[in-house]
Amino acid sequence: MVSFPRAMLVVATSLVVTAGAQAAIVGSVSNFAWIRNGVVIDDRNALCSALLPEYYRAFTPEIGGYAAFSVDLNENSLTIQSDVSGVPQLTLGGTQTLRVTLPQDVIIDSFSLVGVTSVDGFTQADLNFENGVLLVRMNGNTFISGGGRIDMTFSYVPAPGAMALMGLAAGIGARRRRA
């Protein structure tokens, strides 16, 4: 006879293993690219870290000054930080997009904008997520001198194996209570 606590331990351990295999951004490789007017200007793969930003791009805008952008991807959030100096503000011209390609084994259903600081005009409409690729429209938004921040969160689609194990756990618990 299997005791209830042992059965729950097996199911809980299986859920952790299944979820870990399904959703491990930290430690996986993602691709980051900056695209201007349809041309890829910068394209790099990066191992996602819990400690450091994965992508950094600095340049001198046509109006002078200095601009830099860093992207930090974590298990359930993505943060873009800007550093603008030498000019009061910077509005990127042309069509400029930051493309983030997530690991293929990570299934995410959507990205949600949760906060914008010192970036005028940036909204949820600037995010396009499809088939594991997030496109962030950077042009038309004004980045204020001194730096700004864009914060997003995302959630995972439960793995089919995890859903089956949760159902099994519910069944074991119901059977144990009847006995």
C-alpha cells in the first residue's frame, strides 16, 4: 500500500522536474538582435544569467550624445534599461526593433508590460510576441536623459506532463480521503 505522503512527494518531485525541464531560461541560450529599417545591426547569442544582463548595445545618436541599452532576461521577467547622456532626450528614428528569441524548449504564452520609467510613449502595443520571439518596437518612444527602464513579465504554459501529474495528485488525495 502506498501512503499518501509518499505519493504526494513523488508527484511533487515529478512536477518540479517536469517544470524545470520545460521552463529554464536561466542557463539556456537566447538570441538578441537590434534591427534598424529591416537590417540586423547587432545579433548575438547569450547564455541567460541570473546575475548579469544578457545584451548590451551602445552607440552615438545622430543628434550627438551617448545612448546605451541593456536587456536582462530572467525566469519570469525581462527588463530593458536605457542610458542616455549628452542630450536632454532621445527619440529613435526609422524603424528600430529589439528582437529576443527565447530558447525553443520554453513555452511562454504572453508578455505583459508592468512598468515604464523615464520612457515616454512606450505601451503594451510596442510588444509583439509570437512563436517564441519577442519584438520590442523602440522607435517613436522618447528615452529621457539619465536613463529609463521598461519592465515586462511573462508566464509559462504548463507542460502537458505537469498537468497530468497535478490531476494524478488530485486523484490520489481524493482516494486517500475516502479510505
